[in-house]
Amino acid sequence: MASSYTIKKWPSGERPRERLRALGPRALSPRELLALLIETGIPAGPARAPRSALDLAGDLLHTFSTGEGEESLRRLMTASLPELCRVPGIGTAKGAKILAALDLGRRATEEARPDRGRIRTPRDVYERMRLTLRDLPVEEFHVLLLNTQNEVLRDLLVTRGTLDASLVHPREVFRAAVMEAAASVILVHNHPSGDPTPSEEDLAVTDELRRAGLTLGIDVLDHVVVGEGRYVSFVEAGYWNG
């Protein structure tokens, strides 16, 4: 059945759309859900058998599987549009639809976060930022601008790429903090390796920003480095006191 060019030729009880209508989306596999987004397959070519939407969905999951061969929606979510389009049968329209659907799911998960506005502990920072920073292929440096109640006024993306003092300038961080009348800030960035242990460059950048904040009267409350399933807080780890 999976080699059939069109899912419409399948028995109605096996078609993903009919299964979703009867059983709901949770009853469908990732492959079936992707097939609903892809909608149409591709016809046979000179050296190619016809591929149904379900076949193309399987091709996508295989292409972005883990090193152990396991399917990975997380890898698919972080793929670029050109990377998706390199899979035969996935053009710009199909690829854009897939990325849009996956990002809607990510945003819905973020909205489900309880008490998302106020930061009380480094764990709150991690829970707020982990989905945003998880699986990124490069480092992203963010600054959370807080009011006097430690409520987040804004999540500011400062830079992407290897963290160093030339990329993270105090001017870029504190200009926004002054404009938003922030009382304090929390620094956050990820380590794509998954290991959140701060590097020497992390320590140097943090020290520079902390001293700039003291000069301006805007406290740098913490720096949280996000890794795979864990984090390091500069305050909790004892890199500074207070």
C-alpha cells in the first residue's frame, strides 16, 4: 500500500485523514501526520517509482533520523527550508508548511508553561528558555529584561554564533534595558554540545556585562547556560555571590 502514488486509492479506514477524523490526531504516527501536511506524492520518473505522501513523510523522517537510526521530529524542527527541500518530492511549499506546523507546536508548548511571566529561580529561566534554545546548531545569547517584580518585560536576542566579547557588547544589552526601564537582567545562552559547563569566554563575557550593569545601576542577576536536559546557573554554581 505504501508504494501507491495516491493515498486516495487506499481503503478509507487506512487513510490518515479519515483516521484522524475517526480517532483524533493522537492516534496517528508522526509519519501519518507529516503525510497530511505533504498532501500529495510524486509520480513515477525515468528511474524512480511513484511515491505517495506517506512515502515522502517516511523519507523525511529517515533523512533527519538520529545517528542510531531513530526518527527525530526535533531534528526535523531545526532543519532549514533548503535542507527540507533537498529531500526529493519536498518543494518550497511543502517544506514551508511542515516548518510552520512544527513551530506552531513548539509555540503551543511554550504557552502551556505555568506562571511564565515571573522569574523566581534559575530553574524558571531554564524552563522558560529550554524549548527556544534546545537543538539549535549554534549558540544564541539572550537577555531577559525584568521589572522590579522579576517579571519578564522582554526576551532580547543579542547574537547568534560563538560567544565572545566582540559579539556581546554591553551597549547592545543595556540600551534595550534602559529603553524598557528594566530593573535587572538575566543572561541566557545555549551550548549546542549539550554540556552547559561555562567556558572561559562565557566567564569573561559575563564579568564584563556584570560590571557594566553595576555602572548603570541595572543588576545582572544571573547567567544561565542551557544544555541538553540540564543547565548551569552562575549564581547556583558559585561563580559570583549576590
